[in-house]
Amino acid sequence: MTITRSQECPVEPVKASSSTRRVAYIWSKELQDVADDLPSNVGRSSMVHGLVESLGLLNHTHEEDQEEDTAHEIDANRAEDGHASQADEVDDSAHVDIAPAGRSSTEQEKGTGSTSTNASSSAVDVSQPVTNTKDDIVKLRSARVRAPDLSLGTKACLLRYHDKAYVERLLKSQPDDDHAPDDPTQPPSPPASSSSSSSSPEAYPRPRKMARTDRYNLSHDNPVFSTLPGYISLIASATSTACRLLAQDRADWTIVWDGGRHHAKRAEAGGFCYVNDLVLGILLLTREGRITLHPSAPSTNHVDGERKNSAQNRAGKTKTRPPRIMYLDLDLHYSDGVSLAFHSPTKYPYPLPTSHSPKPPNVLTLSVHHSSPIFFPPPTPPSLLPSSTTSSPFSLSIPLKAYPSNSTYRTVFEDCIEPVAKAWNPDYVVLQLGTDGLPGDRVGQYGNWGVEGPGGMKWVVERIKSWKELRVKVCVTGGGGYKHENAARAWASVTSVLLDRKTDAETPIPHHERFEEYAPSFTMEVPEGTFESPARIVFSSQCTAPGHSFGHMRDENTQQDLDKAIEVYTVIADRIREIVRGQP
């Protein structure tokens, strides 16, 4: 599917800001096509990008033209507002472009947009329509569309992390026959029978991520499909492109909804993941995202320095240090592939010795996930709550019980994640934002997270936006999410947050090619706790335990559980701060 402009594109005129948050959106037709072929998520990519486009959130202007327009626009606004000197110190509003609302393969069509009901609001309501024509010049808060740099998805690039034999197997992969592989997220069909036993819970086994059965685990969860070679190349290049834009200071936030394949290991596939684009992107940041230090600052982070490109660094013109990177994973499943890749072999004693303290690693990983013996991946020590005295305070996990709600996520974020982030003081954050923790996901099943409200997905992104004192650059990726209409709603909502474009549960879905799939509400609302088959609810004992009912899941994370996590992470944050102290 090609992204085309909706007939009812919510576009609002806004006053340009003298300060910009530059948001880049990684997309190409080729990337979308191969992502649509992923057996676990057939058609999801086009559904996500189609909704984002229909909401008028994307700008397809060529980068050179766009940067020239933006520069003229900012200069004009500085002259008008008379406060150019303050503009360089503020970084809390979205990138603004002068561009058409959307793109058509032939000509700009008539559409409908929206205008803010409050001109002083920083977020603009996209739910109220206004009429625009192709002759209108509308200033939009929009994400710059960037195609993946294919040079970052070559075999040589894949080998920066993955095993050579494994990469060669993937690049030569062809299915055994001409038929598309079965959807690995779906349970096998029940045996044909006229007896009542065919409708028993056992006839509808819970879909799950399955164990490996061959050397590279290219079966069951991870079947070979015809476009697999192109898929791994484009997914890898997409996330690496996003990270390079950050490293080169060409964007402040980058979005890769087709990325986030956090289960892939160095030499095996896992959990619907074939290539670990996240690891490859983070490795690129460690190479190309070095932080330049001012000579006058003996001990600083990027607040006191500025990012320069690698050519300047190699020329020896500046003194640099390796970047500090925080990988934050909010998918419902544990980030086993990424966490394993960056697990530091260095042991950090507690308390630290007074001399010869070990240096911190480049990458801190923190995964927030559901943990259960019957949930993929099976629990291991690194996926459990660490002790406050752990010797690995940079490989962290926060395991959750079933149905964590917004309230649980808010507590975890405010009292565990943020203290660690502020202690670590990262230069870059890579945020994996899988949506399988939303209610009704056919694979996640134990999620009860919301998109709206305090503690919801949009709230989390707003909190990270507010880390102004860190001046952090962020790459946000997709991940799990198997109820495609909800994944599209959630990721489109997050995209709007990054652009200060107001959407909420009542925002109507604009008419576009996949419009009918958002029935019955045809709004951005993610319905509470709905499942595709009541039989699966019966089969899942936790869904029928006392206190649970169909469509209304009780958060099983108690205050005692949360207090324990807070106690542990308070100590760990202090330890990280002490380890980092004195580092350049």
C-alpha cells in the first residue's frame, strides 16, 4: 500500500514557533511493503503509516527544501517576536514546516483539517474540521519523512552484531513452498468435530511465543518468508538511519514504527524477530554519536558540549567522549536480545572501593515487562527485579504481574525509571514502545495499559519530552502489537504528542483506505479489555480468577510490589550516580 492523502485530513493552521523540536519519521514504500510481509504482523505497517498520514502528521518535503523553508520561517518569527536570544535556549515545541497537508501521487486534493479552539494552547486540536484547498498555505507541525539509508542495511552492517553464518542464512532464506507462512500469533485450528469438545478451552490454545526447534530458530514463531532478506536489510537500515540522524544532530526525535525487534539474538531469531535493529542502531550511536567537550569544562556531559560529526572528531579538532545511551523498553515482553547484547561484563561492587572504581559502560538497559513462568521469554535472573546490591546496575529489569494499569506504569516511571535516567544522565535514549501491553492484544493478553491519561503511553512520552535538563535525543521504535488497529491508534497518538498536535480518544479516524478496520467506534479510542475469542479467556486461568471478568481486568500489581521496586531502584539510582560522578 502506498501512503496517500485522506479526503478528510485533519490539518490545522498554527503559528510557527521560534524554537523547534525536529522530528524525523523513517518511512519508505519499500520498508512498508516488507514490514507488511512479516508473518506475525501481516499488513500492520501500512495500517500504522496510513493512519499517521491521514491525520496530517507527515511532511514529505525534500530535506534541502524543507531546511531552507524552516530557516526562513524561524528567522522571520525571531524578527517578529523580538526574542531571538532566548530561542536557542528553549527546546520544547515541535518542528514547524510550511508544507501541504499530505501527499497525492497526482495532485493535491481538497481536504478537511482542524483548527485550535485556543490559540494560546501549545497543542492543537485535530478533531475540529476546517476546509483547506490546494491553494492554502498552512503551517504544520509535522514530522519530516526520511527514507532508510540502504547503506546501513548491508551484510557488512549486519555483521557488526550478528553472526556471519546466521546472516548468510537469513540473506539466502526462501520458504519451502510458494505459500505464505501461517500467522505464528494465531493458534492452530481446532480439529474438525461435531462434538461439544471442539469448543472447549483446550481447542483454542493460547497463542504464545514458542521455543526454538532448529539451529537458527527459523520455524514456528519465526518462519522463513519470501521477502525476508529485504526485510532484515530495511529494518536494520531504518533504525540505524534514525540513530544517525540523532548522532549528526539532524533531528531531536526520530520515529521508527517498523523497528523495535528486541528478541533477536546474535545468531538466532526469536519472538517474531529476525534482526536486532535496536542493537545495530545503538552500536551506531556509540561510534558516531560521540560528545564533544569544551576545553574549559573538565567534567561535563553534553549540556556543556555540542555534538560534532565524526569527520571533525577524526581530524582531532575537538576532544570527545563516548556517549551515554539509555535503552528503555516498555514492550510487554522482556527485551532479552538487547539486554543480553549490552550486558556489561564489568562487576560493580557495593559499596564502591575508594580507589580504582570501575568505569561505567556506554549503554544502560532497562526493561519493564510482564513476567510469568508461562509467558515468553521464560523468566531468567536478568529479567527479574534486581537486588539493590546487584553487581550489574546497568542491566536492569522491572517485572510486572498481570494487567498493569496506568497507575502502575505511572508509579514505575516516576519512582523507578526517572531516578535512574537522571542519575545516568544519558545523551541518547532509545525507547522501544511496543503496544502488546494494551488491552485485548492477542499475544500480550496480560496487558492493561492505556494510551490516554496519567501513566498512559502518551503521558510517558510527554514525561520524556520534559527531560529538558538532560537535553536528551530520542529514537522511539515500535515493537510488539498484534491488534493492529490499536497499534496504529497508539503510535499515531504518540506521533501527535511529539508534534504537539492534540488528539484524544474521541478524535475521529479520518477517512482513508483502512478506515473500515476501525469499526465500530471509528475514533482513536483503544477499547478496554476486549479479546477476539471468549474461549481464550476461559483457557487463561488468570482471566477467570476471582476479581477478573471479561473486559475488566484487575491490576494484580500490589502497592507492596511497587514499594519493593521503588526501594530497590532508589538505591540503584544512587549507585549509578556515584559511578558516573567524575566521568567526562
